[in-house]
Amino acid sequence: MTDKKSNKLMVPQGGMLRDFVVRIKLIWRLMADRRVNFFLKLLPLASLAYLISPVDLAPGVVLPVIGVLDDAAVLWIGTNLFVELCPPNVVKEITADLQNNLEDTNDVVDAEATDVND
């Protein structure tokens, strides 16, 4: 006897935008988790502070394209390094929870509507 869900073809849904939203939620939950070291939580905050601060390694006025790319690179490296340095069991737990929340069950209820007169 086979399970009904095991026969279902799994088609990836979402794409780059969905992955981005899941990554932001993962970082947010890791920041709120007490099992993650406090000093490690300073890494994404420092990346955001660099993005907002007027001090810049490659100013956008002098090097227009490079100026934007270095801001994006610092933010990307800071958040990826944060996730990689977090305890792996915590990252797996939160990622599994986020994936379970995103699954679409596609349950269909077959019913008929009837009017009830009072």
C-alpha cells in the first residue's frame, strides 16, 4: 500500500524571490533565537550599519557601479557568514520549520451549497 502523497510529483514553486524571503525570515529567526551567540548577532547588524552609514569603501560618486556593488557585497557576505557560523542544528530546525510553513497542501473539499430558510 502506497501513501497518496508519495505519488505526488514535487514541482519547485517560487523561485528567487521566495528564496530571498525565506533567507530573510531565517536570519530574523536566528537573530531572535537565544541559542545563537550574542556577538555573532552583531555581524548582520554591522552589515546593515555599513549599508546605512555615510562612510564607504568605494564611494558611489567616484565609482558609480563599484560603489553599489561593494554595499551589496558587504551585506551578502555578512548575512551568509552569519548563517554559516550559527549552530547547524538551530539553522536546520528553523529552515525545516520555514519549509513546512511554505508547503502547499492543495486540499480540495467537494461539497454542495444549500440555502437554509429561517
